[in-house]
Amino acid sequence: MARISKRESAISFRPGILLAVVGVLAVAVPFTLIKTDVIDAYTAHILTMGGVNAIMAMSVNMIVGITGQLSLGQAGFLAIGAYSCIFFNLDLGLPLPLAAICGIALTTIAGFLIGFPVLKLSGDYLAIVTLGFGEIIRVVFINLKSLTGGPNGRQFTTVMALDGEMAFVTVAVLLIIVLALLQNFLRSSYGRAIMACREDEIAANSSGINIFRYKMIGFVIASFIAGLGGCLYAMVVGFVKPDIAQFLRSIDFLIFVVLGGMGSMTGSILASYVLTYLQEFLRFLQDYRLLIYPLILIFVMLFRPQGLMGMKELSLVGLYRRLAGLVRRGGARG
């Protein structure tokens, strides 16, 4: 019994502490490698952009994978968040953190206003309308030359654009926070109600779930995350053009979700980092590297249509519990 208690005490810390430790290591280890020049500035920038793409992939996954609605206009919210952050910081003189908060809030309000007419549709009709929304945003920003710089874009020099270490840490920390908040939300009654709407709207409605309300909640949360991604994009890249709202940008984010697994947030993050690095690694192929995405999608659809993770999540808590169970069973046998 004493032997069992010692083994149990070795792993008796709470799962929350385990998550905190892993989260700190996920940020501290790459930061140390960047600080000591083991990872060069170019690779560090790729990792940072992978984090921004992962945040946008979670935004798309919230609509496509969790809410069950096909949206092709998330790049429009990315552009709203990016330009709003620039406007509040440069034109109104707000400090950068406050400008980012205002930009995220404005993007969330835009998602709320757009969601009312858009979410009354579904399927292909919703996809077409959201596609049109993204193109409208792009054209509007091209013509608002006084605020957006027109088709030439607008420069936005920030500390994060000049300091790769700060950019990496900021993006990584916010990515972990968003992932943790989303995972807890999806386990709540609201998250389960949204997923019930995704699985069967008729059954969910007959159970007393307000379909439109929970679709709106999912859409607004996705807009909030996209606004955060837009602000980080503007800060990290330091230059924003209206072309970031184009249709192909939304397709890129959708590819991350499909490859990682629709409904799996950790799968989307994994796919975002892999494809972001792969795109840079294959740059020597020039335009031929654009053939890689279609080939990857073809192979995924043929051999694993549910994506890399399907609807499963990489769970450190689940791994901890399985490890604890194995140790207890080993101690009981001994």
C-alpha cells in the first residue's frame, strides 16, 4: 500500500497544473531557442505567422466545424480587425493594446450585425453570401484611400513588427489562451447546444434549443477570434493591404480546418503550423508550390476524409489520466 501511495503521489498534481506547465514550456522553449539564435529570425517569423494562421483557423473551425455553417468570408473579418487596429492606433492615437481591443470589439460588432441576415440562410446560400461579404469588404477598403491607403495598403510599424521575440511570445500566449477558452466553452451547456444544432437542427429545435440564437453565438465568437487574428496580423507583418480580404485567403483558412479535422481545434492548429512552414519550405518551387495544397487535399479526401484529427482533440488531461491509470494498475499488480 505504501508503494502504491508513493506512485500515486508522484502524479497526484491537478490536471490544471499540468496544462499550465505545458503551456509555459510551449512558449518558453521556442523563445529560448530564438533568444540564443538556435532558431533564426526568419524561422521565428514563420512560427509567429503560423500562430496567427492558427488563430484564424480556429475562427473558421468555430463556424464550419462547430456550428456546422459553411462561411467563406472570414478573411473579411481579418481585414476589419487589421485596419481597425491601425485606425485606432495611428489616426486616433490610442495605445496599441487599447487600439487592438477596440479593433476586436468593432470586428465582433460587425459579426453581430452581419450575422442577423446571413444566418437565416444555410448551406450553399450561406457560403455565397459570406463570399460576397468578403469581396464587399475588399472593395470598400480599396476605395477608402484616406483610411486604408487604397490598393497600395498602409504601413503599420509596431514594436512587434520590429521585435520577433516579442511577436512570437505575444502570438503564442494569445493562441494558448484562446484555445483554452474555446475548449472550456465547448464543454459548457452553450457549446453543447451549438454542437447539437450542428448535428441535427430539427432534433435540437424539438428539444427547446433556439437554433438561430446559438448560431449567432457561434458566429459572433468566430468574428471575435478573427478580429484578434487581424490585429495580430497587422502588428506582426507591419503592412496591410485590402487583398487580405480576398476569397483565396478565406480558402487558405478553410484548408487548414479541413486538413486538421473539422471540429478539432488542436487539429486546426497543427495543420496551420504544418502548412505555413511547408509553404515557405517549398518556396524554391516558385508558383508550382501552389499545386501542393490541392494535392494534399486530394490525398486527405481519399485516405482520411475526416482530416488528421477528425473531431478529436489532443488532450493533455486525457493523457495524464491514462498515465495515472497505468501507474495505479501497475502498483496494484505489484
